[in-house]
Amino acid sequence: MNTQFKRIGLISKPDAADIKGTVQALCDLLQQAGIILYLDPETAQHVNASAEHIIQIESLAERCDLIMSIGGDGTLLSSARALVNTNVPLIGINLGRLGFLVDISPEEMNAKIQEVLEGHYHEEERIILMTQIIRNNDVIHEQSAFNEVALHRLKSPGLIDIETYVDDAFVNSQRSDGLIIATPTGSTAYALSCGGPLIHPSMNAIALVPINPHTLSNRPIVVDGNSHIGVKFSQRDKHRAQLTCDNVILPDMLEGDFISIKRHPNKIRLLHPIDHDFFNTLRVKLDWSHAPQS
């Protein structure tokens, strides 16, 4: 087959024995099309693969023209974080429950993947965030986030006091269970469940969404995607707070720590089937409104 994707990397959901049949079927389909396959070690457990074609996720992009994620949204999120410093596109095959980002089902996999290989697909670029924990003027941890960065109170029933800054300008202080800083991609995830706005994925924007704020006047706010977000927290009893990036738990936060969040200079190239429709995905996956009656 004459396709621009000559070498494809496969990343599957870890420790998921029930996906073996789908992974094997996908491998068979791609190999019949003359594609050279590379697999991460977890995926290689489901098929017979030679050692030279088993590569750690962080190195797959060096060998491949396209990465396919097999699992749920969580698998795609981890794949995206691993690809953030590359320009390799990513596409998802859904074996999870919701599958908001991974929009190819196993039942339609053969037809949809064939179309992608033939060059019939929709491509979009999505922003990703880079987060730093700064303690005593030193960066003690750095992590990327495709969906959101979330600051939570940790092991305490009490609220935490959060100060938020945008481009070094003070925005507000709040008493709440925490704060979510979400990309447009993440606006349909955790941020949405906390009352955040739906943001079209093409937007260069960042949403700041409080988690259970103590005052009724505290509302989400959307800022420019090039903004530098700064967050501090405090609590009377000197408890710690927890910071997560796409559910990846970072080191515990201490009072006096500063969270620095900026848009990563690179974007994630996400591929979809040619008939992908963001608004239809909202209706189907989130039961958001309904299609007009004919």
C-alpha cells in the first residue's frame, strides 16, 4: 500500500489481558498493508514480536511515523505526554468505557484504519501544559498534562486557601477543595464535572475551574492559552496539598511552594477518522443536548 505511514508504533493499556484479540487483529491488518510495526513492552506481551521491534514508549517516536493508542482515554493521555517533544501524530482505538478522545471502536477498526492509511483522516493540533513545582526558588518537579493540572487538599477535611495569578497579575483568592487548570481537551473531563465550560479543542485557551468553592460568587474563568498561570496555597493546620497532571500524582505540595503552569511550546497532533465531529461526540458521549428532529 502506498501510504505516508510506513512505520507505526503501538501502545496499549497496561495490564489489560482482554485486549489481546484487538491488538493481534490490528497487527495483522497493519502487517498485511506492509507497515513496519514497533511495540512498547506492554503491547508486545499480547503478540509475537521480535526483540528489535520492542521499544520503550519514550523512544517509539524516533522510529515511527504514527503512534496508535489501544485502550481508553487514559492510555491516549499517557501516550500524548510521551510524545510531547516530538512531531509524531497520534490516533486512538477505544477499548475503554467513555472513549472521548479515542474514537475508533474495535468493530469499525479495519475500515477506519484502512482509510487513515490511505490518507483520509482529520488532523488537529491540541495544546498541552507544562507544570513546575518551585520550592525555595528551585524547580523540584516538572510534568506535562494533556487534560489538566489539579491541585487538591490532601488528607484533611478542611479547605485550602488558593491564590491564583495570571502573567504575574493577582486574579483572586479562594477557599475550596482545590483548583483545576484545564486545556480545551481537558474541558470535557474533570473540569466539566466541576462546572467548567466546554471549550472547542481548536481554541488556544486555558480554563481555571475551582473545586467546591466556599463562595457562590466563585466561578470558572477562561484565559488566553499563552498565559503564565501561577498558583499558591495555604492552610491553617499546615497540611499538605496534592498536585496531579492527568491523574499522575506529583510530589506533595508544601506551604510556600509555587506552581508554575505554561503552555508547552509543542502541540499534540491528534488524528481522527474523516467523519469525526466534535459536537456529535459531545452529544453521544456526554448526552449533551440532542440532534434536531427532522
